Amino acid sequence: MAKIAPSVLGADFARLGEEITSADKAGVDTLHLDIMDGHFVPNISYGPAIVKTIDKLSDSFLDVHLMLSEPEKYFEAFVKSGADAITFHLEVHPNPSAYARQIKALGVQAGISINPDMPVERVLPFLKDFDYLLIMSVYPGFGGQKFIRESLTSVKTASEYIESHGLKTVVMIDGGVDASNAQEVVAAGAEILVMGSAFFGTDDRAALVKQVAAYS
Ligand code: DX5
Ligand code: ZN
């Protein structure tokens, strides 16, 4: 059963409390929080203080996606702020296993992410050390971008590898995912669909959650 992790970047920050409550009421159990440093990606979002605020507003699992050039400097700050999983990019740490250990030593789960132009084969040897693989289907930095279809091939290759090696890594996809492509994304092997604009842009959020839950 696939599920949606709403990306809070797509929420109306003037009504953050209501948006978070509405996501919880729609039946999600995970929120995706995008942290951008204006260096690894050409945008700046928010930091640990907002993560802490969201943690107070929600019982959901907080999946923190670090789009930072030096993510390891902030692992602890985000865990203290309520992160339940921390994901960073293979692009900044081509040998990421030591960082997975650091994250797990802080008592949370670890994820590794790849951009659309990163050959998926590069991340496969490290998957045994990670709880999540976050495959980007847009170039990170902004919500509301168009889905890059080539990422489906990476999702498929990674999920086949995970299956054939008996790993437990969960494949997530992030960027441009919506009601129109959710089914094929799940068919390719993604179990968690990060959705920003598509989730917060729809009035019937519960229906979208149900739609995705029907896919496997
Ligand atoms: C992109 C972020 C995504 C983004 C998704 O840099 O990592 O999580 O918020 O937003 P949508 O679903 O609008 O593409
Ligand atoms: Zn993200």
C-alpha cells in the first residue's frame, strides 16, 4: 500500500497550523520537510525552529529532507527539533555510510537522496545502510515543478535491487508527483510519494490519500 507524505513547502504558511491539522485529518502519518541552504540548491526555505513548530502541531512522523552542502553540521539540530528521519544527498557525500551511522546514533532513521541526473547505480551499494532512498523527480529547490519521467527508471532499478538483495530500504519519490502520475510511480516501485503542490492544492485531501492508498 502506497502513501503520501505531504511536503509542507507546498502549504500556505500564513495558515500553517490549519494546513498541518488538515493533513493529519486527511489520513497521512508522515510529513516531508524540505530544508534548503541557498547553496546546494538555489533557494532557502526554513530551519530547525519551524521543524520544532511543526512537531508541536502534528503527531505525524517528520521526514526531514536536507538539501544542504554540509548536512552533517545540522543532523543534531534537526533531531532535537523533532525529526524522525533525516535524509541527505549522495551528491554532497559520495561515501555516505558514515553519515548514516551518525544519524542512526542520534536515534532516528536515515535516508539518502539522488537528483534526477545521478546514475542510480551509484547509490545501490549504500542502500543496505539506509532506511529510505529518496529519488528526486525534479531538480530540488522549488515546489511546483514538472515531473521528470526519467526518474521512473531509477525508481524501478532501485526497487528491483532492494527486492533482489532482501533489503528493507523504502523508496520515496519527490517532485512533481500528483494524482495523474501517482499510479505509475507506485507501479515503478515507490512506496512513499512526496507531494507538495498537488496535496496542498486540492480541497479533497482525504480523497487523494485514499486514491494513493489503493495503489500497490
Ligand atoms: C523540491 C522539494 C520537494 C517539493 C515537492 O526541492 O524537495 O519536496 O517540495 O513539491 P511538489 O510536489 O510541488 O513538486
Ligand atoms: Zn523534498
